[in-house]
Amino acid sequence: MKQIFSFFLVILFCLQGVYAGSKAPYTGSRIFWDTATKKQIFSSGGYPRMIELQDGRLMAVCENHGIDIAFSSNKGNTWTAPTKIVTNGNIPECAPDLIQLSDGTILVAYNPRPSAPYSADRLFGIHLKRSTDNGKTWSDDIAVFDGNYDFRDGCWEPAFLEMPGGEVHLYFADETPFTSNDDQRIAICRSSDKGVTWTTPKIVAYHSGSRDGMPSAVILDNDSIALCFENPGWPGVGDFIPTIAVCAVKDNWKRFVPYPSTNRWQAIDRDYVNPQVKGGAPYIRKLPWGETVLSHQTHYNGKYEMMVYVGDEKAQSFKAMSNPFKTSANEDYMWNSVSVIDTGVVVAVGNLVGGGVYMEKGYAVRMLQAPFAKTMIDGVQTRNEGYYGAMATQMILGLQNGMRFTGDFAYDEDSLYFTSRVSDTDQVSSGSNGDGVTLFIDTKNSSSDQIISEGTFRFQFMANGKMRVAKGNGTSSWQWNAMSADTLGVNYKRGGTDRYYIVEAAIPWERLGFSKETRPNGTHMRVNVMLQNRSTSDATLNYEMLPDAKRDESWSWMDFYLQPHDVSAVQDTKVSNKTNKVGIYDLQGRLIEQTNGNSFPLLRKRGAPVIVRQQHADGSTSIHKVMMK
């Protein structure tokens, strides 16, 4: 076997301080979207979906006067010209979804949607095509379900799921039974022969007097199915809202989930996320380490935008809201989706209405880390200076400002090192209150929500080469005390040009409250970063922070871990780093096998690439993508 890609994700419990006003910190992943990866997949089309195939290629599908597909052999940098596998006849073919089954068969489902004038010979339905040669050729049309012919009693938006035993599910929104009202349910058809034949529909979710619609589904690590769909019937919402219904894999929808039910809940944590953010068209996927990712469209800014959230391993408490695509006033992204590729790269697949289909990559990060290294503070970034990323790109920001910020950390016995590079589409504003990057550090991990605790620092590195420093006073709400940057001993160098600027800084541990005897080593802190941009065209000042972080509330900042560096710490880590559990997943995130210890029976067999997740005794997790020869 050959390991072609791996990364190490540290998952440790955050230490909570005992300070007044401390709050349980948010410890889930946050997605850093990289605008440099935005690529067009289709020049026109809608309802885009994407998967990673077993041969490593990406495959995308959309509706475009029929159904188009395209492939990428370089993880989305370039795409083949579209191939039309379904052509509109006397019925428009719409809203596709796709899946590659464990045996390699590719299925593409779509939704015939007749338009007025309606007639009984032109039916709404759910149809599909199959490919058994990696998408080179496709079968004839297979009718899974044919419904009614009137728009008021149609069926909509198919979505696939493969069960652990090989049974294939095809979910869809169904109004067919409700000819006297506007109700809608989520129905399921099943196939036991890789999509050749299908059962009649069965109800899986229904809210009487409301409209469950637009389903998608994943299998969770607790061996349950999470079905995500939109629903406008929640009291007090007044709009569509993403909803989750669950059932155990072993139960396999023996009973449908009604409303109300303990097996049905609003997906988004609206006490945490802006309660004005509502909307439908949800799509759910799972990260290799179990967390879930949800997208939906919303109109709360006066235009349709795509929002993405991270939920826990039970598809609950979706937080860390982010918007992958920066939009102008006259742009709308609708009927979007998310995909998870490689060992956890999240891909937003967006339909810019009237402007084609785009993708953009995001990187889910649960914890920021600093390796032990001594870096050169000279205002110049070079490869492998000792930061966590080879090119110092552990953090990525810039969506709201139309810029691109990357940042990273390292440390040694003397100092904490911080660097960032900010590329400006406008000219860098070097005024006293112009462009800059602010680093917040909660050195005591106090997770404050009411005061800026003592031991919390703010370093504002301005693009003009100046620096401002402040410290939390620990007594008054939201109070920072300014400090003298000259006496703090921070070594700050500004590099770059009038189009980009580089921050490199070394912050002495002694100035952060640590003595020689208490130098950090294997320590948890909390950090936040704020990007400040002054527009040279209209002089407006814009800010962007780490996803879902609040400026002065350290409980919302990201967990920050200093990797151990002394000999005893490394030895202790190795001794305790025994593998407790191994999960083996396919490229769609489906659990194939779970074992205890270091047993890898599946990896000795020939087959497709798999993702191996090792849960260690010390709480850390290793994730590897493995290719068999």
C-alpha cells in the first residue's frame, strides 16, 4: 500500500479557566475558505453536485437543458468540457444528484418536471442513469418513480445514499399523495441491485400541514442515518429552515419521523447563529473524523447567498457559519451543495444564477497549532521556515474584503512567532488607521465572555510598519489597557509591496507573563485574528475575523495548542499514543469497517482508496488516505 496524503489532527479537550465570566468554549471545526481555489465548473447550469470518484477524479453534475457532467483529474484546478448524458425532450430534466457505489457503479438521478400546459402524458418523476465504466458510457433511462402531472402535486430533488450492506436509497420530496392540500413529504425508493430496479416509495418524514422538502442524507459514526431537508413549519421561524431527522441504520426507516418527534430537530443552533439567517435548499455531508457539514441558501442580506455550517458527530448544533462566495449586490447563489474530498477538504459548489457553476475549497480546522521552531523575523516569507504550514498558510481569510490573508504560528523557548501575508486587490492602505492584522491571545485559556481577562493580549500590526499593543485589565467589561509597544520587546518586521504586505513578529514569552521556569510547552491557549482593510476607493473600513469568532470574547476564539518539544513530553506522548480505535471509510465518508487496536484487515485487500481514521488513547486523531497497489 502507498500513503499518498496524510495529516495529523489533534483533538484535545480545552482547559477551562476559573475566572468570572468564563464560558464553555466552542471546540468544533471552522472552515477557512480559500478564494484562490475558486474555479468555474460549468459556464451555465443549476442544482450542481460533486463527488470524488474512487480513481481520484472529481465528478460534477448540473441541470442545463438536460443533465451535464464534467470531470477533473487535478482536484478541481481544471475541468473537462461538459458532456450531456440526458437531453430535454418534451419534459425538462432537472435537479440531479450523483453517487459512486462501493462496487464502482456511478448513478446520476434527475427529476423530470413538466411545465404548463400540463397533460397526463407528461409526468413528474424520479429517473436515473447508470455507468459501470467510470462515467464513459451510460445506460438508458431508468424510471424509479412516476408521479402526477400537475405542478401542485409534483415530486422533486432526488438524493442518494448507500447503506453499509449495499442497499441504495433514493430520497425525494413528494407531493403526489396530497392532491387536496399543499403538504409534502420525504419519500424513499430502495434498490438491492445497484440501481437497476427500485421499490415503490415509502414515507420517511412528514409534517402534517407543512412541506418537508429537498432531502440529502449521510450515515453518522453512531450508526444512524441523518436525513437533512427544508421545512417551513417550525413555530416562530416564519421561513424554511434546515431540519434533521434520524433513524438507526438497523431500523432503516421502519417508521417515518413525524412532527413533532425527538428524532427531528432544527439543524442550525439559532441561539448561536444570527437568528435572521433562515432559508432552504440544504445539503449535508460528513467529514472523515465524524463532524458534519451543512449548506443552505438564505436571503437575509437581500440577496441569495450560500451559508455553510459545521455540526457535531450527531448532526446537531450546526455553528461556525461561513459564506464561501463573495457576492455583489446583483448576484445570487442558489440550489448549492457541499462535497468532502481527499481527507477532509470541503468544497462549496455554487450556482451563480445566470453566471455558471463554481467551486471553492475550504479547510476544516478544529485547533490552531504552533510547532517548536526558531524562525527568522525579516519581513520575508520563504518555504519551510518552521511554521505549521510549509508556506505559513494554517489560517486563510479574506472573503468579505475581497483580499487573501494567510497566517501561521511557531514558537521556541524565548518567543511566540506569528506571520501573515495579505494580498490586496486594491492598493495597500498604509495610513495610521489603514490596513492591518490584529492578533488576540488568551494566554490562560480563560474563555471569557464578560470581561477581557488578565493574561489576554492584543497585538495590532499595521501595514505601515507600526504596532499597537493592549492588555485585558481583568476587571471592567470589554476594557483593554494600552501598553507601550517599545517596552514590550516585540520584534515586528513589515515586508511586501504596495499590493501585498507581510507581517512577521516575535513576541517574548516573558512579556506575556511567563517566567523562565514556566515557559509554555504542550500548552493550550486561545487565539483570534482580525483582518482590517481600508478601501482606497471610498475610504470604508472593513473587518474580518476567524470564522464565528467574537472580537473581545475569548470563549469564541480558536483553541491554540503549542506542540510539545522537550524530550520527556515527546516520550510521554509516544507512550500514551496507542491506538484505541480504527475507522475505515470510503471516499464518500461511509464507514466500511471499525476495529480496535492497530488491526487493518481491510487494507490487505485489493480495492479502491480508503480513508483510515485512528483514534489514539491521548485523544488525538490521525487521518490517512491510503491507496492500494
